[in-house]
Amino acid sequence: PDESIKALYQTNANIARNVVYGANFNIPVKVMKWWDMNNNLNVFHMSFEAPDLAGRALKTGKTSMQFKMQNTFKIAKGFTAEFNGSYESPIDYGTLSIGNRYFVDMGLSKSILKNKASLKLAMSDVFNTNESNITSAYPGLSYSLYQKNDTQMGRVSFTYRFGNNEVKPSRRRSTGTETEQGRMKN
């Protein structure tokens, strides 16, 4: 930071030490015959140290988590609905403290053309909540940043599957080793 002109310059500087450890859990659940859910939880601790980062010492560390939930509903013949959510807890990342983020995506698809194709309508960030709130984790410097990108969008997609969708069973093959083992038993 250049305090004489009240300016902040962003550069890429090496951090002396960065340590990350955590655990990731993937939990699929068959809630009902018509409802599949997949949950993913990532819990981790991330720390950064720099004894001399532009004349100041930096030492940050925080335990954070990310949770994603995907739901698929078979609602009628050929119709499938999706409801997906994501949450990220606050995290310290180098010289930045990033606030929590969350959003929900939804979709509806229909199988057509004898299940060879599908038509899908989807909406991302349905409630328009995906935003970033960032503050300084840099010693002696105070700033904050609010960032809201255009994350809310609708999509229509058409997917067609070419070729044969049936998988043939593998055929049994005998090897020379099996023949030799048969001879040894006799």
C-alpha cells in the first residue's frame, strides 16, 4: 500500500508458508424411489505465513467448509427436476478474508425422441444471492470490497445421443494360464 496517495497495488508475492489440511465427504442418499440426493462436505483448515510481506508480517488461518447438495427428482414419465444448493463458509485466503457465499440452481428436463434426446430448462442462482464480500487480512491495512457478478441466468439446452445406447455384455475369454492350471489339476 502507498499511504501517501491512498492507493493499494496488487502484486504476486511469494508466501513463505501455506498449509492446508482437511477432509472431504461425499454422501449419496436414495431418499425415495423418485428422489436421489448427493451431498458433498469439504472441511479444511488453511493458513498462510509471510514474515516480510512489503515490510509487514502476515499470519492468517481459519477452518472453513464447503457444502454442496444435488437433488434429482423423477416427477413424471420422461420428466426430471433438479434442485442444487451450495454454501461456502468464510475463509482467509492469503491477504484476503472472504465472506460466506451461497446460491441455489434449479432445472427441469424432458426426455424426447424415444429417450435418444432431452430438452432442459435451467436457472442458475435462482434467488440472486451469489456475491462476494472481501475484507483485508493484511496487517495495518483496512479495506473492503463487494462484488456482485451477473450470476443469475437461464439456459435452454438440447442433448442428442448418437449411436447404440445399449452396452453389450463382455464375453468370457480363456487364457493360456487357465488351460495350464487345468492340466496341473489332472
